[in-house]
Amino acid sequence: MTDQRRPRRRGQGELEVQVLSALREANGPATGGWVRERLGGDLAYTTVITILTRLLAKGAVTRERTGRSFLWTPASDEAGLAARRMRRLLDAESDRGAVLASFVSGLGPDDEQLLRHLLDQAGTEGED
């Protein structure tokens, strides 16, 4: 009997993070094949396209048709994607005030001060 080990199973969302990281390393829009090769080529092409399509549905990537395939581009940077995830979680809750209050109460003093500064800055920008 030979010792054939199965590849390690990725955690939920891990593959999406890897695909996004690969896209950010590209010098412009990239094909699914380029992303697949950048990830080491061990994934099926259809798996990469499935992940890219899921990311498209989440607003994390954009695509443009070129011939018979698509070119894929990240929709925003890491901070923008984290903010989008935070909004999605907040939107899923019925008591937004309680969620935000709990979030703010868990912030450290430096983060709380930064949040206050950003809120003040956003308020003054809205007055223009």
C-alpha cells in the first residue's frame, strides 16, 4: 500500500483571498489562466473561474470580455474589501445600532480616536 496523501483542504474563503492576491500582483487585468498559473497550476481552471465568478457577485472583482474569455481586475484594495465585508455583516443584522455600539465599545483607545477623527472628517466633507 502506498502512502498517498491528500492535499490540505483550504479554509473557507482562503482560496478567494489567494485569487485576489494573485490579481493584485498582476500588471493590469488578468485572465483566469494567468491566475491559475500564478497559484501554482494545481487547481482546475474551472475552479479558478468559479472563484472569480463568486468574487464578481460579491463586488470584489470586475471583468471585461476579451474575445471568448474575460479579463479580471480587483475592484478595490484590501481595505476596501474589508470594509465591504463589514458592511455586509452589518446589513445582515436587524439591530444595526446594537451591532455598531458593540463594535465601538470593543475598540482600543487609539482605534476609537481614529474612528472619531474619520467620522469628523467625513462630516466636514459632506458640508461642502
